[in-house]
Amino acid sequence: MKDFILKGNICYSKNKKEINTLENSYVICVDGKSKGVFSEIPDEYKKLTLIDYEDKLIIPGMVDMHIHAPQFAFRGMCMDLELMDWLNQYTFPEEEKYEDLVYAEKAYSIFAEALKNGATTRAVIFATRHRYATEVLMDLMEKSGLITYVGKVNMDREATEALEEDSALMSAYNTFGWINDINGKYKNTKPILTPRFIPCCTDQLMEELRQIQMTYGIPVQSHLSESPGEIDFVQFLRPDNLFYGDVYDEYDMFGKNDEENTEVKTVMAHCVWSTEEEVELMRENGVFIAHCPASNMNLSSGIAPIRKYIEKNMKIGLGSDVAGGHSDSIFRAITDAIQVSKMYWRYVDMESKPITFAEAFYMATIGGGEFFGKVGSFDEGFEFDAIVLDDENLVHPQELNLEERLERAVYLGLDLNGIKAKYAGGQKMW
Ligand code: GUN
Ligand code: FE
């Protein structure tokens, strides 16, 4: 069913700083897209099926701009190290297991089920470097009803022997094979090119990926300026580049292909320690930033200067970064983003005002949604992703307005057991 009307208390971002809240209103979906929110049903839509969610909240689905599916298995564990040691000691050994398709199917089924049951309707996902396990994950994501980008990871150095690909050429060969295998197979699941990060990718591999990107025109995801140890290592490996992001840019995987003057849709996770030059190039090239506050705390990476990115009008969304982040909840990422911005203000820069709930909510919906097109709002023309929240059990003695109810639902984690219905791309998921 792609044409219907939902009735309830509707909340969505009006702009970056304000939330629209409409009591007892109607949001209309036709052919998978919103026709807008109305206080009365316009005559032309009166014949559509109406689903009345009564006093519940109806909000856009959450967008997770950065999550590692194979790391879901060890979320909430192994949180005692910084990035590079955490990768070597915990993450790479876990990811090695995805050579085994039986393990992959088991672990990825648990991941897909969790995402299906949560508030996330769209996600940009890292798999592992294993081609066939990545296809298993894509099959499961398609079945879940979520709308996702999934990347087979590329990595040909600086990992464990079992996890490194044999050569840049083998990595490229398997990437071609993977893209061809899944070509035309899915409606909601798309491939994304995924060089893990510069420490794990030789120059030759980056050149191969540049060619693949040009051949297929697919988007790119990676990590950038996350942790001091990582950044020092990139400087050692690539002494001639001006800054970390300059390496991705050299291989035309940083928002733009300079030679052909074409857009290369790119999302970079973290950007905690980006230099002014790096920030400027991201802004110029329209690179998306996936802000992952929980991961940045757990791995002691630092606090990303999000106020600065917002004021510069950069493209920015939120990521759970499981398992650097311990939870796949984007409600949780919203509250974490607000909280770390307060610590940044207090400890780092008192000119940098903390972000507001409305700003964080915008990042979690339209901010990340833009990576998928017109996503994250109920304004006319946006693809229809929605979740219905029942906050009845969060009893309160005082009158609350809708914005207060929404904020409370997010802070108190109502996505854990308060979601009553979920829609993605105009399809009811459950
Ligand atoms: N940098 C390279 N790989 C990873 C990863 O798996 N997680 C995080 N947080 N950073 C990375
Ligand atoms: Fe990550």
C-alpha cells in the first residue's frame, strides 16, 4: 500500500532550528511520497485509506549515516582502547569471521532484525571486505524493508593477515564482482564504495577505487580525522598530502571528481580533528559529515566541532557507528550529540554554543536524509518514512505540548519499546 493517510500528532523539522508540531492532523502519502500535512483532508484525497493513530506521535524515520553491521555482535563490549588498538585487538578479529557465510548469515540476521525493530528507516552501512557475506547482508537488508546503502569494505594493508585483501587488484576484482552480482537485484538496497580508511588502503587500491567510482558512479563512504593516533599515521603514510581529506580528494573520492567535474556523493564519518583547510574542502565539495558522538566518547577520540559545521551550512547527519558506538539508536545519538556539544562549549570553546534539540533532530532526519534525496520531512515531495510513537506509558502530572513530548520520548529512549508502526519509502514495514 503506497497511498494512505495517517492521522495523529505530527512532528517534523520546519527548518534547521525549529520543529513543526501539529495536533490531530493528517499526513498524506501518495505513491510513496508525502503530499504534506493538513488539518482537514483535502477533497481529492478523501477516498484514501485513513489510519488513525489517535494521540500518538508521528515523526519521520531516523537516518543512521554510519554503522558497521559486522560489529553489531560485539556492541557494548571492548570499550577500553583508543581507535587503532581497538581495531587491531577487537574489531579486525571479529570481522575475520565473516569469511564464514554461516556465521555471517547468523550475525547479520540479528543485525537486520534489530534495525527493523528500531526507529531507523535509512542507514549507510559498512559490511566487511568479504564479497559474499556482503551480499548476504544486502539480501537481509532488502527483506527488512529499510532503505540502505551497503558497502563491501576495501582494505589491503595494516590489518590482520586474514582480514587484509591479498592485493589492490584482488580487492578491485572482488569489488567489480560484487557490484555486478547485485546489479538490478534490489529495490531498496544500493551499493556504496567503501575504502575503510587511508591507513588500510594502499595508493594502488585508492587508484583502483577511483576507476570503479568513475565506471559506476556510485557514492563513497569512509572515515576521516577521527582520532589523533590515526591522523599521525596518515601523515606518516602520506607526507606529501596537505591534510587527511586531501588523500581522498586526490583519488576523486571526496565529494567531487575534479577531472570530469562531476559530483561524487560522499559521506565521511567523524571529522573530529579536521583542519580548517579540510573543513573548507568538505564544504566546497559538499561532503556529508556523519557525526558519531557515542563512538567519539567510547574510543576517546574527542568532540567534533558540530556548532561550527552547522554555522558553515555543511551537510551533516548523525551516525551510531556501532560498535565504536554501543547503541544503534539514533534517538540516543540525538541526545549524545547535544550532550557532547555542551562539553565542547564548557571545556573547549565558550563561543561555540551547544546545539539544541531541534538542531539535533534535524540532523537525524533531514540532515542525513539528504544523502538519500528528499528524505526526513513530511513536506510535500519528500519520500514517506515515518515512525509512530506511543508515549502513553511515560506518565506525567503536568500538561505537555507536542515538542516537549517529542523531546522526552527521544531522551527517554522510547524507540526501545514505544514504536507502534513504521513506514519506509511509503511501505508499511510493520
Ligand atoms: N576507522 C577505520 N575502521 C573503523 C571502524 O571500524 N570504526 C571506527 N570507529 N573507525 C574506523
Ligand atoms: Fe566507523
